[in-house]
Amino acid sequence: MRLLSLSFALLLGCAGLPALAAQPATPAATAVPGSEQIVSKTLANGLKIIVWPDHDIPSANYYTFYRVGSRNEHVGITGLAHFFEHMMFNGTSRRAQGEFDRTMEAAGGSNNASTSNDLTVYTDWFPSSALETIFDLEGDRMAHLAFVPSVIESERGVVYSERRSSVDNDGFGTLMEQMQATAFIAHPYHIPTIGWPSDIEHWTIDDLKAFFKTYYAPNNAVLVITGDVDPQQVFALADRYLAAIPRQPTPPAVTTVEPEQLGERRIVVERADVRAPILAYAFHTGFGAAGKDAPALELLTTILSDGDSSRLHQRLVEREQVAVDVGAFADLGFDPGLLWIYANLPPGADVAKAQGLLDDELARVVRDGVTAAELDKARNLQLSAFWRQMATINGKARALGDHEVFNGDYRLAFDAPARYAAVSAADIQALAAKLLRQRNRTTGILLPTTEHAEAAR
């Protein structure tokens, strides 16, 4: 069964570890057992293939990272990257609608896909005996995707329904969409991954064909295969099923740079179906996943909100009891992103009081920095997450692919522990002082409608 995911799910904290930065002083890579067996090859059509053999169990996966997300869209075609997350499972000139899933499931496999601001990622999990079947399926849909009007209209309805459930009928989804559109005034990161409703309604077949030809090309993708496979067999199958797919012109670069924010932006969203307020901040980071301060930012978010002993949980949930839940995470991609901090408040909460306490706690980090114990805890949590990721073929594939596309070299995945270790308390304090400024933030508040707020009293 396939579960389709959106960037909003990532923003809610379900994302994996981001690709860490390649810094000038390169630390020693961590020795991960089996990593010396990784091999890579780039086909003549530009498709890079990375293979990590792991023979612990007779299973493998096949990850395709396409460098396309909502940042590659524009007014009129917003949501197309996510739409193809659906369309890629809906038949080719060789296979009928539904045959992709039926063939994969008959071979013992399953699949999933996700879309974000920056990437669309397709994943297959399967017994290693089904490797050639997977290559046949994936090569077919990369080369021969069908554009059947009735199927397009059916999936248009599915996407619109998904938008209603994840944004239109979800208070947090609505707030975050509005905040992102407010935080970015120039860069295409202001586009919601699922698309604006009027654009979803009006995509044409010509729009779809042009988008697919531009972005679903082998030279715009990275393939990662991990598990019980032989690299030479993988490369032979790639030559058979993928090498003949023609490269396309390099997609147009995203050159827009978001101008510096010169003052706080503030929005209030009122919804009739909301019973409890939400307070959220979005701070511009000034760097993306490959930025040198990315590890420090990850440690800062860990100190702020990871676990019951974190700063924001202790202050807002435990001691002051003005919030029922808090969170912080960085949304980093190819271009400078956002640091999100949010607090779910109880019904009838004093939003102004909660905001005052949140501001005070963030100001303490800027003024006093973080303690050695907090930094050690954050490093330990990140190190633990690193080894958990490296313990599965799924985690390995994701780590290699993320670092290849965001940092330009999959081998940087193994530098993560050393990069966290190199971050000092002074680095975190300096970064907090740079980012956690009122003029650098977009403040969003989700409230019950006035009628519900009065009824709650």
C-alpha cells in the first residue's frame, strides 16, 4: 500500500535528518561498517547511481531522487511536482493504470513517494530477487509515462481532496501555509507544495507534459540502491533499462534570492472549527542544507524542543503550563529556509502571555547561551539518530541520497557526527543571536472565530 506524503508532514517534524553542510575544515568521516563497499557510476545520460551492498537480509530498496519540488513551480502550475507523485503510479504506454502496483506487489514489493519544496522522492522496497522487475518498472515510467485525460482528471480530484484534508480542513496546515506565503515574498518557497486551489483546477495536459520532460529526466535524478544486491548486476540492469533514456536540457536554475526581512510580519488566522489556539514563529535562516551553520541549527532546535527535558517544554508546558505541546525544527533545502518554532495552547489560553514567555525563553538563549550539559545531550541525541539511520537499508539510502543532492557528495553523510562534535556552545549562541530577532520572524497565530472564543468564556 502506498502512502503519499507532503511537505507539511515534514514541517510537523516527521522529516529525517537533513543533509549536513560541507564546511571548510573537513572533519574525519565516521567509519560505518560496510560503507567501504559503496560504489557509484554515472551513466552517459547523466543519471548518477549509488549502490551500497548490505547482505544481512535478502531485501533491497530503490530510491529515485528527482531534483524537483514546489521551488521549481510558478503561478499557474503550482502543485505540479506533487501531482506527479500521484501520476507516476498511473500507467505508461506499456502498462495500464494500476499495473505498476500489481506487478510490484506480485513480486513481493511495496512503494511510497513524497514531495517537498526541493525534491520528489520515489521509493521501492522488495526482495532482492525482484531487482530486475523493479528496474523494468522504474525505467518504464521514467521513459514512457502516459498522459490519459480521464486519469489526469481522476488524480486532479484526489489531489484536491488531499489539499482539503491536509490544509483546508486542518488548522495547523492552514496556519503554516499562510505563514510560509508571508515569510517568503520573492522566492518560490512561498508556494505550497500541494498547490493553490485555482491552479489545481486548471493544469492542462500541455503543462504536465512540459513539466515532466523538464524535470523527470535522468540528468535531473539520483538513484540509490541499498541492500542485498551486487553492484555489477545493478549497473548491468541500469545499462539495460535506464541508459537509453535521453538526457534533457538542464532545468532552469532558481536564481531568485529572498530579500532580507526588514521587520516582523504578523498574521492571525481565524477558523470556525478551531477550539484551541496555536502560536508559531518562522525565522529566516539565511542558509540552506549545505550551509556551514546547518549542524549548529540542528543542535539548537534539539536543545529547544527535543524531549520533555528540552528548554521550551520545561518552561511552557511543565513550569508555566501555558502550552500543551511545543516544537522546533529547521526546514532547509537547496536555498535558505526557515526555523520553525510553535506552541499548541489549551482552549481559552492567554495567547499574549504564552508569547511573552516564549519570547523570554528565546531571549535567554541569545543572552546566556546554552549549557555544556545541554550541548552534550543534543550531540548525543543526534549521534544516536545517526546510528539508527545507518542501521537500516532504508536509512542508508536516504542519507546517501540527501547528501548527494543537497551537498553534492554522498560521502559527506559519514561526516555528520564529527560536524556535530565541532559545534561549540559559542557557535550556537552566535547563531541564536543572528536568527532569533523579531524583525527576522513571521509570527502566526491560529485562533477560534470570535463567536467560539466568546462561547468558550
